[in-house]
Amino acid sequence: MNLLLKNGRVIDPAAGRDGMFDVLIEGGRIVDVRPGIAPGGARVVDASGKVVAPGFIDLHVHARQPGQEHKEDIRTASRAAARGGFTSICVMPNTKPVNDSVEITAFILAEARKNAVVNVFPIAAISRGLAGRELAPMADLLRAGAVAFSDDGRCIQETGLMRRALEEAARLEALVIDHCQDESLSAGGLMHEGEVSRRLGVRGFPAAAEDIMVARDAELAGAVPARLHIAHLSSRGAVETVRAAKLKGVRLTAEATPHHLVLTDAAVEGLNPDLKVNPPLRGREDLEALRRAVAEGVIDVLATDHAPHAPEEKAAGFENAPFGIDGLETAVPLLLDRLVLSGLIPLSRFVAMFSTAPARLLDFDGKGSLRPGADADVTILDLREETVVDVRAFASKSRNNPFDGWRLRGAAWMAIVGGRVAYPETLE
């Protein structure tokens, strides 16, 4: 199907474009971007009053398949992604079994071809079984289709192994995505260690657990040198380490999640299990440091860390519930409301952080831009739409989202993947 997106405000940071243009899609590719394109038989989508952007890429998703399909699977994660405005998701390796083999990478890609409505890119494990003792076969995994490496959910504690991982990644010109946490400090912690945790009598884990590992791995990445991306940055100290490393020329990037940019540990007062997340919601000074880092460009990417869990698992109470927030369907409206429409960052930067920046990080040829010849992955936003979050209406299997009932301004209006409308489903 050929599509013509008419009368929208096109924001394409990679092409330096921000203005009123039509976008013509043929054969799954962008073929023309200019005002006044005639339909010529293409199906017309009237984007008047909307923002037309390169397809959003979520760099950090737990799709749970294989092995944990009671929480989520590739089919439902992809539909949740499309509803949230994402056209591509990168899925983390902490599945059961772990994606540390060519066979599991191939399985994920096959499932995506059969069942996904968005692009699905596997991220493979750094270490076998996420155990932090032996490197996974990184070269083989890249050839099989992995796009990066991470032990997300765990952190490699042994410094020598982390250095070898970065050396191998540098040899392969691959990206390492780093969950930074000193487990000797975080073990047993349920939330951020601070005034709130002490008042509640809940064991916390300190920001130092993150700060120490970000500093260690930034130093290693600079020495190798290697490309290193810090996942779900959450502490003020870690922000300053990232800032300093970038100034020294280390090939370091970082992401922040919606929940760490909007909530502090004060929200945990009621011990809602949906607010139990790793790294934890931190203090007000940490949140403000993250927001400044987004505004100043120290943080490169916005990502959800979509971590779905079955309702009965989160119902076990704060102490026993697993860590994680289901974020694919709320990230875009939440951050449009709290970052863009609040005036913290311009809309063009928001678009770049969800599209251009992750595409560049992962060397996604043909994505992250609406230039002629690019893949026809398009996210269309409606900044005027007001939505009330209703977790019962999620496409995801899970409901562990703390923003239920929040009224937000701005939303994804359409997601187009390879020239096909993935959301809304009624327009397929």
C-alpha cells in the first residue's frame, strides 16, 4: 500500500527539517518529502495539526519471550509498542533461556517475523547465562542478528571480565549496554536508600552502587576504547561521571526512563509494588540532575525499560514483588506532557532522543530519518490530545504501571512500520 501523509508538521532532526511537508511512501520506503505532493493513487492520511516524525525506537524492552510468556510475548509487546508510538523495539536478553546463543537469537527473530507488528531487534547477553563468569560468543551472536550486548538486570561484577567484554565489542565495532550496579551494595535493597526508606523501615540500596560502576566502566571504555551505553541512568553522581567522561572523549552515551524523570522515592510512601523498580526511584536532587542532563544533551536517549510482570506477581506486596514497570504505552504521552509541553526541552530534541539518537547508536541504516530512501517507519503525534491512562485497556499482557489514572497532554496518533499502519489497528 502506498501512503501519502498530508499537511503535517514534519520534524526530522537527522535531515534538519522542521516545517509543513507532505510525505510520500511507496514500497515500504520514503520516496518524497515536500509540500503539495499529489496523491497519484496513494492512500491519503490527513495529518493536519499533527507532528510527523521518524519512527520511534525503544532501545530497552523486556519482551519476556522465550520462557516467560505469562508476563509478555513478542506479539503483545509489539502491539503495546505500536500503541505507544514505537515502530522498533530492542529486546533484552534476560529471557528463559537467556539469549546468549545463536539459536535463541534466531528464535526471537523468527517469532518477530511471524507475530510482531513493529521491528524487533534482539540484544544478546554479554556473559553466558548472565552469570558474569564467561563471555557469550559475541561474534556469532552479531552474525545471527543481535544488534548490541547487555547483561541488563545484572551487572558484570568482575572488572577483568568487563574489560574483556569491552575489548571484544571494540574489535567487533559493537555497542555494550550497561546495567551499572555494585551488587555488594545493592543486595537485598528494595528501594532507594535515603530518608524515605529509613522512615518506612524498608531496606534501601544507595546511589553509590550505581555511581561506582558507572565510574568503573566509563574508565574501562575510555582505556580500551569501546562504545558503552549506560542503561536507565538514575543518580546525580552517575550523571556527573557521564558528563565528565564525554568531555574527555570517551565514547559513552546514556539513557533515562520516564519514571526516573517524573517520580522520586517520595512516591513509594504507600509501598505500591508498581513503583518497585531497579534502579530505584531516587531523591529529588537525582531527578533534577537527570532532567538537567536531558535538557543539556548529557543524556542521549529516552527509553522505557518496559518490564512487564503478571498481575499476581506484583500483587505479592512490595517486599516480594519483582522489580519493573510496564512502560511502552505511557512513555510518549508522559514525556510529551512532562518534558516538552512543560517547556524543559523542545519537541525536536524529544523526537531526536526517541528516533535519531537510538538509530545512530545502533547503526540502523535507513532508520531514524524521513529522508527519501529511508525505511517508511513513521510516528505521528497529536500534541492536543488529552488522555487518561487506563491500564485495563493496555495491549500489553501486564498492568504494572504506576501512572494509571494520570491525565496527560499529547499522545501517539499513528505508527507506520515499513509503510504499513501498525496503529491504530483499525487502519491496517
